[in-house]
Amino acid sequence: MTGERAAISIRGRPRGRALLNQRGQRRWEFNPLVRSRVRADDEVVNTPTTATARARGIANFEARGPLSAQLLSALSLSPEEGSEALDSFPSEIDEAIASASSVMTDDDLQLTLFILYGLHYGGVVDADDRWEWNPTTIAARVAIETAFERELRAAVTLPELPVPDAEAVAQALFELTADDGGPSLSKFIAAKASREQLVELVAQRSIYTLKEADPHSWAIPRLGGRAKVAMVEIQADEYGGGRPERMHATIFARMMRAMGLDDTYGSYVDNVPALTIASFTMMSMFGLNRRLRGAITGHLAAFEMTSSIPSGLYARGLRRLGYGDDVTHYYDEHVEADAVHEQIAARDLAGGLAESEPQLLADIMFGAAACLLMDGLVGQHIFTAWSEGRSSLRLPLEGTDV
Ligand SMILES: [Fe+2]
Ligand SMILES: [Fe+2]
């Protein structure tokens, strides 16, 4: 942040001069001197209008309710100026959590958590960097995380715990991640999905995959010995093994461009449902909390153990529809890479951590089961929508070259 700020525009009530956004819609530029609280029916947009924001490739996305609107408004200001705008934020978060039927599927809570994690990742909102460790934004993050974690722990069924040795833990993880025989999104993609559906899928996946590996990398300094070495070995591959053009996130971005999609991070936040955001916020929560290092380890293990075969099916579906190697490269790469990663992740990473810190065994299995639960819910959401002839997206994609 260099002193320039993103303009926050508010539709609903005139508070400043009118301007047109990039979609040609009339909006109102927020006047930060007007201190009145943002109402639920205002539309607040994260609109990067400064040269700095554009150079950083920060995308537009819209608030989904009073919490995300209030947060985006405050983040357009310095922490000194914006803190006042967040006076009622803690109590409003508590109220939203109390009234939400599910934190996992609540649009406003999930987008708010996504923005708060964005302060740690960077590249999500054009905010003063000092907001990252602002007491109010941290407290908000912890409040939503606490409710989200409670909900996840209630939803996940833990398997019987193995003894804490590497081989037994690996075996338990392989059993847990074995195909449950339910409807398979990847088989549908290989055999039947349309071009439009595959473009939609890649837009859904972009919320995590353009930041592939980053949520798990938060855990590296929180591990030690064999588990740390295993995590670094996997992540080194994810980050291209010394070659920037081979970073998995970079290969994914190339695939997006080749499919006519915008590879700016967050371009499709508006389009995806809360559940898709939740799959990313969940792993960010596991990675960013040292006490959850068991969960992020189990999550990565399950993620790697359920990737190789579906990746081959995704690549087959893309080829069936006429896409070339520039598009299939990402999934081709994961067929081989994740067949190796799953072995390291199960034995050395998860198994190694269980041996050195046996008290984390339950959380290792929790993280793995939570990964499967979330993947299952997202997959089921997409599969059900497509089976009923609907899009799985919250808003349709605009201007894609399908
Ligand atoms: Fe990868
Ligand atoms: Fe991998």
C-alpha cells in the first residue's frame, strides 16, 4: 500500500459523486467523511481504481451483506480512519453467527472470512497492509473461525483412531479416502460434461487453485522433523521445483487463460457459492492456526490422496471436448505428481506428525475427514445442479470464450 486506496462505491444511497463501474453500471463513490453505517441493502463493491491496485491485479467483487459491506468500507481507509467504521463490527458478527443456520453456507460470513484471510495472503483487497494485524480484524476472524470450526467438528464423523505410528496412520488415511461409491463428479466430467460446465468448474476451482499450496504452507514453521521435511518436499513440487513457470498455480492460470477465463485472483468470487469459498476458508483456518497443525496436515494428506485419479478423469473430459495440452497440462501434471505426493503425505507427513506429536492424531484424522466432507459437499452441489440442468454458480459467467 503506497497511500493510494481502492474506491469503494455504494449503490442504494447517494453519498458522493456518481461514477460508472467497469460493467457500465452507475455506482456511488463512497465519501469516507460520511460516517453513517453501511446498511444491509447497500451494495458495496471492492473496486480497484488505483494504478497500484490494477498493477497488483486485484479483482472486483461485491459485498454479500452488512458484514462484508462494512468490512470493505473500512478497509478502503487507513486503520486509524477505518477503525471507527468497525465500532459495531464485533457485535454484528456475533449476531450474524447466532442467526445463521450454517456458517459454512452463509454468504456474508464466508465472504467476510475470505476478505479477512485476504489480508494475510495479499492480492484480495487493496487495503493498507497494517490491517492484517489490526485487533478488530483479528478478533473478527477468530469469532467466525470459532463458529466455523465448531460446525465442522459437529458435521465430521471421525473414524476409529489408529495407533500413532506412521504405517498405521497411512493405512487409516488410505481407508478413509477410498472411494465411497457415491456419485462421482470426475466420472461425469470425463464422460458427459459440456464445455460450459468445464469452464464453470475451472472458475469454481480458481478460488483455491490460483493460490494452490499457500494455505498449507502456513503450517511449515509449525511442524518439525520428518513431518516438516515431508511438507517441504511436497510444497517444493507445488511451487515448481525451482522453475516459476512450473508452479501449479501458474499452470492453472495458463489453463484459465486458454479457456477464455480471467486469471486475476478473485475474478470469480462473485460467481461462486458460499460453499466454494468455505472450502478455501476452511483450509486457510487450519493453516493459519498453529493449534490446528494436525488438521492442516490431515487435510493435505486427504487432498493429495484424492487427486491423482480425478485429475486423470478431468484431463480426459477436457480432451474429449477438444482442448489441447495447454489446457490439460494442469491435470496431466497432477496424475503423476499426486501419485507420489499421496505416499509422502500419508506416511511421512501425517504419519510422521502422529509419531512425534501423538496428541494430534485425532486432529490429523479430523482434518482429513473435513477435507473429504467439504469436497463431497462442493462436488454434490455441482453434480446436483448439473443433473437438474442448472448452473452450479451463484451468478453466471460474463464474457467467457467458451
Ligand atoms: Fe498441485
Ligand atoms: Fe500435490
